[in-house]
Amino acid sequence: MNVQTLPSTIFRSFRVLLPSGVAYWTVLDGELRVVDAADEFLRHLRFGRHSAESTTEAYAGSVALYLRWCQESGRAWTTGSRHLGMFMVWLRHAPRHSSSTPVFTGPGTKDVRGPRRVNAVLAAVREFLKYTVSTGAAPAWVIDQLYEIGDSHDLPAEVRGEYGIPRGYAKVRHRLHEPDEPVDRATDAEIVALVRACRSARDRLIVLLMARAGIRRGELVGLRRADLHFVLDARPLGCPVPGSHLHVVRRDNVNRAWAKSRNSRSVPVDALLMQAHDQYVIERAAIAAAAESDFLLVNLFRGRIGAPMRLGAINELMTSLSCRAALRRSVRPHQGRHGFADNVVAAGGQLDELAELLGHDSPMSSQPYLHPSHERLRDAVERVPSPRLTLEGERP
């Protein structure tokens, strides 16, 4: 096999829009030529595995970083897996943008990329190299550089084999330790402040859908009006789910919204959400241009009136509301979802219930929400009766 080298140290991700309207992301070199191996992998990811466009965007950026490191360090990308440990060091300190005279941070300075970001890049690079091995573009021994054979004794008890019999599995060789930090959630006080700062019924509905139903940003702007079954009995609509609820469905949307979970799910809603939706329906009915769109959330005040809201518009709204509410920080969309999950656990929700509500394919993905907050830990301690008070209440 010929050693494959690349002509430039400048690599960038690039969005490709096909005539069908479906888009994916690829990687270009410094002369704006498509990197064939990366493009083939990203097309397979988007169309062969039906991954989201946003997934190909993230993977394209990670593969571009790997190709840049290979070129700057004089390595062929097909065999760079031998030195992924050095790639990890490079990721932590290399500047975000390529330069002819790169300046690296020294001791005592903050890393350019944290452990979570480095691990995400490594995961994408592993998938890229695995695919190139399967197509013959990279040698087979590359797999041995990515994984080692582990024993099931290293796994949590919940996912071990039956009867405790050890079994082998592929364990990644390169991974940074990620600090076990509590889930960064939006507090109930912050949600109340955001709702009060809203100037429209639509914006209140957006905040409450994230905080009271745990909807992701991409799922939120991809909701259709037909996905909302805010009735006591939806069986006349052909839906067997009892009570008021909404459906999260994965589909291609013109605004690039995408439900992360491959499986559709239904999420029960409470009276507060239903009231917010009713107020939004009245507000929207006054905008004639919004009548024809089947999307739930559309532009009512700026931009192309009646068009579905953009993904970025949710972030812009949360930033604006945080500023208007005079919060100490800018609340991000995902923090509302985290707050919902934490509240479900605090109210006694079980792991399987939480996983279903959040759209997690595996209950293990919901494990971080089981870590109690400082407030819950204090409440647990205060519920323990005092021995002294018990003795004082006894008869002599």
C-alpha cells in the first residue's frame, strides 16, 4: 500500500448540500479539494448509518484536526494511530486554527481543549480509522492500535455476562479521564426568571418545553403541530398513548432540526405546558403568514415570518432572556433539559423512566442524573432523626 500524504496543513469542514435537499459535512484541504477518504467515511455515516447532519459536522471537524496533526507532525494519516498518545497531547495544547508558525501554550496555562473535547475527537477518529480499515484504505493492524482486549470484570455489574462468567471485549486504548462533575442544570429559580422575562407566548412555550418536558434543542424546533396530542383521549387520532402528551419523531427538516434518538418517543405534559401552548396558539393565529406551516415553532416577529425557527435561534433566545432576567450566567438550552431530568430523579423517578423520557437508548446514558445535588444530600442528612431528640422523647 502506498503511504498517503496530504498536501496542506489547512483542513476544514465543509457543508455539502445535495440536489435532493439533504446535506452532510465533508473535509477540504488547503486548496479546497475534497479529502477522499474522509468524504467517503462521512457519506457512509450520513447515508449508510442514517446519522444526523450535525453528527457529520462534528465528525468532520474531528477528522480535520487529525489530518492537520498528521501533516504538521510529518506522519501519514493511515499509520498515525501508532502515535495517538502524542495526538492527545497535541489536542490539549495546539491552537484552534492552523498557522505557519503555531504557538503552543506553556506550563501553567489553561488547556485549549479539555478532556471531554479530546475524548470526543478521539471517538470520531477511531470511527474514521475503523472505516478506512474496512475499505482497505488503511492497514488491518491499525485496529490493534485503537483497541485492546479487556475483561468483563472491568465493566459495571449491570452489563456483565450471565452468572458472572468473564468475557472479552474491545477496550479503547486512548482516553483521558473526565472529572466526575455534577450535571450542570438550570435551577428552578432560573427557569422562573426566564419565563418572567419572556415577551411572547411562543418564547414561554419554548422555555417550558425544555424545562418541563426535557426536549432537546434539535427536537424542539423540529416539532410539528401534529406531534402534540394535548387531549385527554388521543385514541380517535389513532394514538394509543393515554393522557396529554407530545411525540418526538426523527425526520429530516428544512431547518436542519434533527431528533438525536433513532426511536420515536412520547412525553407526557402537565397543565402548565398545556396552558402555555394554548396562549401560543392564540398569539400565532393573529399572524396570517404562520397559518400554513406545520412546524410548531415559527418566526412571528422577525426574519421570514411563518418560517420554522432555526436551531441557533433557540440559543440566541436563551442568551437574551438570561440577560433580560439579570441572571449571573447565560443559561444554555441543554441546561433546561438537565434541570428536568434532575427534578424527575428528585421526585422519585426510576432510571428506566428517566431514560424513556429523555430518549436515551441505554439507561446507562441517564446515570449522570443519578448523582445527587448538594441540596439533595443536605436534605437526606436532615431527614435522619437526631439520637438526642429521640432520647429526650422517651420516658425515664
